[in-house]
Amino acid sequence: QFRFRIYDDENILLYSSYDMNFPSSHPTGGPNRISMVSTQTQTQVYEYLDAFSITGLQDGYEMGDNLKEGLLLSYENIASFVWQGYSLDGQNIKTILGNTTIPMPDDGIHSIQVFGNDSLGTIYESDMRYFTMNSVGPDITITIPISSQLYGIIPPDFILSIPDSDLDSRWYSLDGGTTNITFSGFTGTIDQTEWNKIGNGTATITFYAMDTANNIGQAEISVRKDILAPLLTINAPITDDLFGLQPPQYDISVVEPNIDTMWYTLDSGATNVTFSSLTGTIDQTEWDKLGDGTVTLRFYVRDEGENEGFAEINVRKDISIPLITINTPIENQIFYDTAPSFDLTIIEGNLDAIWYTLDDGIINFSCEISGNIDNSYWNTIPTGVYTLKFYANDTVGNLGFSEVIILKELIEEPGIPGYNSFLLSLIIIIGIMGISLKIKKKSKKLII
């Protein structure tokens, strides 16, 4: 008497059968025979045996483990046989010893024939039976996508090759079979809803195909999914930096392992300038298109998954020269020993420096918007006409100037108050000349 008990991997009892026994020994010349008789009085009680082996039987016969797959050979006898056998694909005849499950042949077309002998030695044989084996699932080759290919929010396209003439259905899954998406043909696009369920990282796509014999083949591919936009930081220039005719240099940092394209724009995307280095200089042509004022520099980065990130910064552009007005001295003003004073008006929001020169820049003197010409220098120059030039530049190097003509003369002698010394000198000279003429005329008359 015996009982079957079933345990799981953790040795937990899942099932216990009713009590059974062997009611009889094996018949002479044949294998042991097992019959299961329940000792319970319940009706419709079924017991199933699976995955067992019996050794030590007559003639060294081993039933083996019936978990091993094979073909069940089923046939009807027209006589009582003392021996039975079969031939597969015309090979040597093998004796049938109670087990009618024959080894699984390879896929393809096969033939089988059954033989038997009765007690009188009469040989019987069946007709040749042909059959086709198809136990292997369809072979799937994934052409697209390729392994580790990068995608973004747009799901991948796929192209498959499934050379199976008995193909019945096909489907794919992105979650190990929890959700299956059927499709027809051999090309398509992964379902957007299913793709959206996958986060940033690796996505495994498993394709399945089943033939008419219910054999299933599968192939899988792992691709990368990147749905995070690149992160940009503009290190230079900084906000409100001032630039002139020369465009700014830039320095950016990008957090993105899969950079595809980088570009910038100065006009909100009307013109885009691509670049490959994280440092460089803004394009001169694009910079020249912009006038004075605020300029917005916007940098973009797109990754291989078509995700875009950007960062922008505002800088100032100043290409106007300082405007200088000389209030004093005035044009052609005369000066003597005392150096001239000056007063200027300068229109410039980013004034950097002011200076003047009396010799076209050979010697320059820094100054403020009002003051006096350097007295030591003034005393060293001779009398004459001079061009006094004032210069001013801003912080980006724009240079403006303005000039005025002045005269330096000797200091005048003291004169009669209220009279012009020049006119008085002229009258005296004319008077002296008149007296000289009269004396000469009188002398002539005396000689006669």
C-alpha cells in the first residue's frame, strides 16, 4: 500500500493522494503492471501518475521518465501478439515493451510502420504512415531596432524577418508578457501608450510568433530610452555684460551623455548657428546685424532621443561713440601765459576715459570733463595756433573726439587805460613818419 504526496520547492505539502496498493504481480513473461485501487469509498476518484521510473524489470527494461516528450504511438491489433515493434523512417525495428511513447524525431517529414508476431509465428505489418514533425517555434530575426539604439518619447519602428510558412499569429510585449500587442505583417511601430509606460533607461522589447502547430518562437532586443532634456549652464558671458563691435565669447556646460546637435540664436530662432565645442565666439556676421541695446543669446542642445534643452542670457551691446561738446574754450580764443581752462559735455552711458592733446597725440593728458590745460606743458610751447583735441572712449572701446582752434600769444604791454595799444602804436608811428617828411622838405628849401 502506498500514497503519493506532492511538495513544492520549499518542501510544503501541496497534495496527498488516497491510499493505493499493487493488487497483483506481473504476468509471466511480461512487465510489472500497476493498478491503483483507492481504499476510500468515494466514487469518481481519479489518480494520475507523472514523472516516475521503474527499474529492474524483466529483460532489463526501463520505462524511464515520462516527462521526456515523445510521440504517442497508438494502433489497433487484429490478432493477439506475443511480440510488437516499430520502424521509424525505415530504420531497424525496435521492440515495443509496453511504452508506446517513441522518441521525438527531428522536424520534417517522417514515416513509421508497426510490426507484430502472434504465437504461431505469423508476421503482421501495418501500412506505412507518413507524418510531418513541427516542434520548433518560428525563427524571428529583428532587423530594426538594433541593440542599444537610443530613442526618446517617440517609440521605435520595427522590421522583422520570420521565415515560417505556417505562421499563425505574432505579438510583442514591453513588460515581459503582462501586456501583449498583436500585429500583422513584419513591420510597424511600437504602441505609443505602451512606450509611454517605460521610464528613462533600458527597454526590452520581446517579439513572439506562433505557427499553426502552436509552436511559439521569440526574440528580444534591448534599446535605450532617454526622455530627459539636456541641462545647459551658461558660464560666460554673464547677465548684462557689455560688448561693442566685437562679439562675445561663450562658455557653456551641458549635462547630457547623448548629445546630438548644439546651436544658438540671437534672433529668437530666425537664424540658428550650429556649433560643436562648448566654448567659442558668437558669429561676427550675426552680431553685426544687431544694434545698440539688449541682446538675448539662447543656446540649444538636442540629444539623440530628440529631447531639447536650452538656456539664455541677456547682454548689452554698445557700438555708439561718445559724443563730446566743447563748451570752453571757444573757437580761435587767444591765450597768453596762463594755460586755458576747459569745460566739456559728454553723452556716453559707459564712459571709460577722457584725455586731450595739443600735438595730435604725441603727448596726451588724462582729464575730467572740466579743468585746465597742463600749465607746465603750456609754458613750454611757443606762440602760435594750436588744435586742442579732446578724446573719450567707453568701456567697450568706442572712441569719440572733438576739437577747437586756440591761439597762444605773448603777453601784451601795459597801455593807456581805455585805448587800444595797437591803435595807439600805429598813430605814434604815423605821426613820427609825418614829422620826418616835413623836416626833409624844409631842409631842401634852405639849400636853394
